[in-house]
Amino acid sequence: MDLKALAAANPDHWAKATAIRALTLDAVAAANSGHSGMPMGMADVATVLFEKHLKFDPTQPNWPDRDRFILSAGHGSMLLYALLHLTGYADMTLDEIKNFRQWGSRTAGHPEYGHASGIETTTGPLGQGIANSVGFAMAEEIQRAHYGKKVVDHYTYVVAGDGCLMEGVSQEAITLAGRHQLSKLIVLWDNNDITIDGPVSLSDKTDQIGRFKSAGWSVLEVDGHDPVAIDAALTKAKKGNKPTMVACKTHIALGHAAQDTSKGHGALTDADQLIAAKEGYGWKTGPFEVPADVKNAWEAIGARGVETRRAWEERFDTLPRSKRETFNRAYALETPNKLSAVIKAFKKQMSEAAPKLATRASSEKVLEVVNPVLPETVGGSADLTGSNNTKTADLGVFDVDSRGGRYVYWGIREHGMAAAMNGMALHGGLRPYGGTFMCFTDYARPAMRLAALMKIPTVFVMTHDSIGLGEDGPTHQPVEHLAISRATPNTHVFRPADTIETAEAWELALSAKETPSVLSLTRQGLKTVRTEHKTKNLTALGAYVLADADGRRQAILLATGSEVEIALAARDILQEQGIGTRVVSMPCWELFEDQDESYRKRVLPGGPVRVAVEAGIRFGWDRWLFGERGRREKSGFVGMHDFGASAPGGTLYKEFGITAEAVAEKAKSLIK
């Protein structure tokens, strides 16, 4: 590349873009770690985007109608950090840039949501950002339909690399976006033909242009170092009626000795090469120094959004008061007082009626009373609507001609669904939930982990949660999946025993602000075990005494979900034999662990034998069996020790020995 010609053609632009490249080289060199090449290659594209197109205000970084900028190629985090610093975000100081990748800094190796203003999502696992962006764009469409264009009218821009497009989740994402004609979604592809191992051709020959077109996207191709062409492409992209992919032909590590090589992807730390690159740019200042005129020009770009944001505030104030209050409440993740009231009324009705229902059906009944009072909920299912019971009549279907619909048919795309739901939650103003079979948390797992990491309250509705689903067999019968979800930090895993606990779990999930929830729900019908109405949300305690011992307490049976009624039946057997038995329902381990020790001690006192029963593997149960004042020699487990089988659910419980009789016998064998 002829750098002098590029600089001469657009000198003001070149100076601003060079500031990104220079800061990137300095930060990576100081850290002796990081990825230099992508920020250097995409600096021109990013500069044009921020200067001429992106709607944002650094003084109010969470302004709801800002454009969203997502760095899907998260390894190139210095591109984002440099932009935030240069445009004047108060918390992205020069010291933060100098402390790139160091302990306590906001400038983590990959962008971390919540670490600094302007970071819209955590990226790094490739493909997640572009998949999140579908949820961002859907959220914009839904809210524009509900609140009007004068207060919701913004774009979602994504910088994605070859790695993002190779990851399978990107296919789920782009086909979803194409199907729903998300015209305010614009992806900028860093088309540099380089991966860590070498040229893209080592591992891939996909025609990305054809791929996006076949998925229903508009595609534009530009020289990623020509600011005039980039500007024209972005202008055209915003006028289309489809999502747009702009293929930006770039040179990785532009102007460096490692340009256009796999070496250019990573940390460029050689001092002599760094100096040579800066000289080639015409950059004459020292490390971490940006000339005042260049910094001022960047800050002027950032300041431009203040007036736009204030004009939006004036328009927002013209909305009816009720709409403004709902909008602000939803963005603050506050629930209306009516939610608690409808949950209490529902619980009373169900405890009196005492239906026998699968908890997936219980969940649907809860949603029927909850969705009307929470207009920010958006439901969906991965092609299992009739099985997950996630759709209620009031929602309407989100589609091209019904943007106000609040139910999404995600198709067979668990990973894309989960990632897009995260995008909806990150966008703000919505509470997304979506369903599939518990076994297919395997497919949604990367996004579920990121929801926990980002501290966002996405709700994952996972039905058919055990061998109880029956004939579909071991490929569909989860045995280890509860343990996997429980092992994930900052995740609430709810496994309700009946309709009452299901309602309480939903109340907690929809009130959460920083914790995602997994609702583990049954296919098979369960008896109502909570027939005495209590206004208090007992599930919020994590575990509680459901039935206490008559006489001297000798055994404690611990159970979740569908096995609670088995534990109660086992208690009847033991009580008839004079063995005082307590049953503890444990719908959410994480919340029980959060309780103070005095409460946990009341529920699980030392002394009696303990038997846990759950139609999953034992992993994790020892925390409650011989932790918390328990003893190894006085504890036992009744559950799964291998995969399931294909047969009716009732047969499987008998064949695998998960019965009241087996639980009672296990308890008796431990009593000395």
C-alpha cells in the first residue's frame, strides 16, 4: 500500500485514523500482549463510521436511542478502546489505554460489558457479537413499533472478521436477520484474508458475498482504506430495506512490516518495526501521544451527539406519561407492582385447585398472567413452541409486517436464539425468554455462559428436563445438564416441583437485574405439592421445609422438580415405619447458598441421615449431602449414574430405580 498517497488524498481523515493505529501499537507493545492487526486494518472504516454516521453521545453513553456499535471481532479490542478514548468517553482515559490488559483496568484483552461505557456487549468468543446484533436489531424494531419512530430510530453496526463468519453461530444469525429483513442492521466485514494460522484459504473457501446474499442480505463491496467509498457504502446501506453487509477489503496491520501476514494478526511488539510503522504513517509524537489538533477533532466528533440527544429528549417528553413511565421502568429493569399481585393471586388459585400439570404447562399458565402486565417481555422457542409452552395469546408474532409482535419463531437455532436474546437484553427495555429442550443447553451454552459473565437477566426456558420425557431416548434426556448449569457462576437454575414453585421461579427470573435464569421444566405431569397457600415466595429461599417429620427426625430427603413428589411418597413410607422424615424442596441451589447460615442450619440441621433424589447425575449434590453439617457415611443419592434409555417415562423411573421405595430403602440403610 502507498501510505503517502492515502495520507495525501484525505489528510484530515488519515490523521484521525492514524491515532487509532498509533494507540493500538503503543498499548499492545506496553502490554507485550494483544492483537494489533485488526484495529490497524479497520481504522479507516471505524473513523468514517464514527465521524459521519454513528449516533452517540459520550456524555450520556446509555442514551436509549443511540446507535449500537458492536465489535464482534473482539480480539481487536484496541479499536474500540481507542475510539472511546478519542471521542471523549470519561471513563476511557489515557491511563486506561496505557494499562491495556492489566489488572484492574477497564481495557481487558477482549471488550467486557460493564467495564466501560460504550462497550455494548462482551465479545471475544468469535461469532457472538454478530449473533448478539440480531437481538439488538430486533429490539429496535419491536420498540419502534411500540413507542414510535420519534423516540426509537437507530442502527446497529457490527465489525466482524473472518473468524466471526467461520463460527457456526454466524450462519444462524445472518439467516435470522435476512428472514426478518432487519434493515437497520449493518455488518462491516473486515475482509483481510488472514487468520492466526495463515491465509483464510488454509481452512475455508466460502463465498461470503454469495452467502450473505442467499440469506437475504444486501451486500456492498468497498476498499476499506478509501474513506469516500466507505462513506458512500454506509449511506447506501442505511437506505436499504434489508440488512446490509459491507465487505471492506483491508490490509491487516496496515503499514507494518507484518502487513498481510498471519504475524500481523497478533501482538506487534518489535520496537524497531513499531517506529518504522509510525514513520510510515507520518506520526511524529511519542508513545501514547496524540497531537492536540487530532484529539480535538475526535472530541468534536463525540460532542456532536449532544445536540442530537437533547432533541431526542424533547421528543421523548411529548410521549404520553404512561408510555414514558413504562419505557423508563423497562430500561431500569424495574417490575410493576402488579407483577407481585398477579403472582400471588395465581398461586392462591393453583394451590386451591391443585392441578396435576407438567411444569412446562404450569409455566405457560404463569406467562398467561405475567405477559399482559409486563409489556417488555419477548418470548420465543427454537422450533418447539408447542413443546416449550412459551407462547401466550396476547404476545402477537414478531415478523416483517408485525414489528410489535413479542413472540419470535427462532427456528432450529438454539445458539443463535440464546445469543440474540442476550442482544435484546443488552439493548435495553426488553426482557427476553426463549425455550428449547434441556438437553440442548449444549447448543445454547456459549451464549448462556456469556449472559452470566455479562450479568444480564436473560431467561432460558428448558423443558423435557429428565428421563421423564420418555420415548425420545438418551439423545434427548438430559442427565448432566443441571450440573453444567449449576456449575456456571452467576446463574440461577430453577427446577420447580409444581405450578406454585414455577410461578415463584418466574417472578424471580423476571425481577432479576444481573443474573440469568435457567428454568428446568418437565414434560410429565406433576402433582401440586404446595396445597397450602403462602403469599411469601419460598422459592426465593432456594430451599425450604416442605413437609417436616412427625416424631423424632431421623432422615432428611432432599429433592428438586419432578422428584419432590417421589420424596414425599418416600416420607409416607418411612413415617409409617416410625422413622421421622423431613422433605426439603430445593428449587434453586444458588439462592439457598445465598441464605445466611442460621437459615440453612434450620433447613439442614446436623444429625439425621440425608438422601438426595434427582433424575440427573450426582455431581454437585455432595455440597448438601455431607457439607452443611452432613456426614458422608450418613448420606446417599438416588438418581442417574449413566445415560437414559428409550421407553415410557414411568418405566424408566422404575428401571433406573428412582422410586419412593428406593428412596425409603436408601434412607433406612443409612440409619444406624
